[in-house]
Amino acid sequence: MADKEYPQAIAYPHPFDAVAVELCASASRYVSILSPHLDHAVFDQDELTSALSALARGSRQSEVRILVADSRGLIGRGHRLLALARRIPSLIEIRKLEGHPDWNGQTVVIRDRDGVLYKPGGADHDGFYEADSRAATEKHLDLFDELWRYSTQDPELRSLSV
């Protein structure tokens, strides 16, 4: 689907959402998602939830990390990925990032160490897909890891005990 040398332009939110599902479904060990609000139009869908659930349950070495800036929409409206993370919190973790000087609000989906889908911060309609680029993936993964270190667990995102 993607040119191996250049990023493929992808419209947001569709087909960005379908490419996100494809990328997550093809992951063998890791998926990292960075999104200001975990947009419902892109991330709140059964196919994506199923792909991440299968990945997380498929291997002890699997890891699904989701990083958001604002969790109010997830909690207020509900979200399939939040429900999944609450069902299997040891396998899928959602954390909150209050802010960081290196992050300008971009949305990023990273597969393993060789695939990345991203939308620059502030861009409403365009994203880019690099299915087989270790260099682009590593750049985005380095940023994600840095932001993850500064993120916190949001008590509102944890499962509610009844």
C-alpha cells in the first residue's frame, strides 16, 4: 500500500482510520498510539479494538501503549479502547501527558519498529503512512518513548471498582 521510499499521504479521518487498523492488525509485538484526544472518528472502532486485543493477548512480550493529552472525551462519551484497557490493564495501558515542549499535538500510530502512520499537529485533513520505514518509525518511537517517560497514570482512566 505504501511507497517504501516516500511517505504516502493519507486523508484524515478516513482512510487514516482504516490504515490505523491495518497497521495495528499487522503488528507482531508493539503498538504505540499518541493522540491529543484519541479521536472517536479514528480510534473508537470495533476493528481497531479487535486488532489491539488480539495483539495484546497473543504474546507475553506484546505491548500496547496509548498516550493522550485530554482524557475527558474518553471518559465522558465512552471509548472502545478505554473499555479494552480497563478489561486487560496489564496488557494495554493508557496514560496522560499534560504537555511537553517536544510534542506539538501530532497523532501517531507506531507498529513494531518498522511502520508508522502520523498526522502533524494542527493539520486537520492530511496524514502520512510509512509502512516499511525503520528510520521514520524510529524517529517517532524515540519521541513517543520520551513523552511516555513524562506521562502519568490518570486515575479517571482506571477501571472503577464496584
